[in-house]
Amino acid sequence: MKMKLYCSPTSPYARKVRVVARELGLADLIEEVMIDPHTASGNFLDTNPLSKVPTLVTDKGQVLPDSKLIVEYLQTRGRGLTSLPRGAARWGILRQQWLAEGLIDTAVGCQMEKRRPAALQSADMIERQLAAIRRTLDALESEAGGLLTTETVRTAEISVGVALGYLDLRQPQLQWRSRREGLAHWYLSFALRPSMQATQPPAT
């Protein structure tokens, strides 16, 4: 019995899980079921009443309803990612991952605000979110030299790569590459990984 991953092709949270699965060599063990969580019904809502993606149903029938939880689980099932070092270096890498995950959260929040009727949207909230995105990109730029480009990467690099790809999809007007040459150079290489190519979201 295959694991079943409920996901959306444009969700950065789902893409992170899909990239991790491929980097760990687990893609053939997972059936990906594409859904729109905003209009989902039936079996998916019975599986995850929160109607959020990604949601993983393991081959033993356990339901894991969160991307971080799913990634932790998949790492127990496969190999192929570089382990975090010990000591002070570990916290620096985890900081990069935390920044990238926060970048995703903020970009998604901005997108959700834009989905509201125009009369209900908060221009101030959107601008605050965009300002936070710019600051976070600058912080990642200052640490871009520490991001791996080797054959095996870490979950930190996957988080950063997925975050930048989501900005390309939803916030192209930000032109995040401008004045961030280190991050742009790293992403140019990272985006060519087979796992990233296979999970490229459709243009919308």
C-alpha cells in the first residue's frame, strides 16, 4: 500500500514535502492527490477536518496533517539529505530554515489577504507583510554563502528554495533577485535540481 499525499500544485508547504520526498528517494512510495483545499469535500475532509495541505496518510493509515510533521516522518523512511552539524553551526543553519519558513508563512498570508474582496483588503497589512519579506530576503542574502550546492542538501536549503520559488509565483513584482546577487546565484543552481523541476508549480 502506498502512502497518500494530499497536496496542491501551488502550495509551498506541499512543495516542500514533495521535494523532500524526492530527495529522500521516496517518491515512488507516495501517491500524490492534487486537491484545492478551499473547495475540498468528502474523503479529504474526513481525513483532515482542517482542510489544509499537505496531509499525508502513511502506509499504516496514520494521518499526518502538517508539512513539518510530514518532513520529520519522511526522514525516518529514507536517506539522501545532509544531516545538520553539531554545535554552534547547527543553530545557524536552523536559523536559515526558520527564516525561510517564516518567509513562506508571510508570503502566503499576503496572498490570502489578496484573495479577499477588494473592499475588505487591508493595504497596510499587505505592505507590512511585503516589508517583512524584503527584510527576510536581505537577511538570507547576507548568509547565502552558507547554503549548500552539493549533491545532497539539507532541509534548510529546501525551505529557502521553495520560499524563493513561491515568491516567483505569487510576488513577481518584488523582483527579489535585485541587489541580492548571492541568493539569486544560489537559487539559479538549486532550482535545476530534479526534485525542484518535478514540483514546479503551474503558471497562474
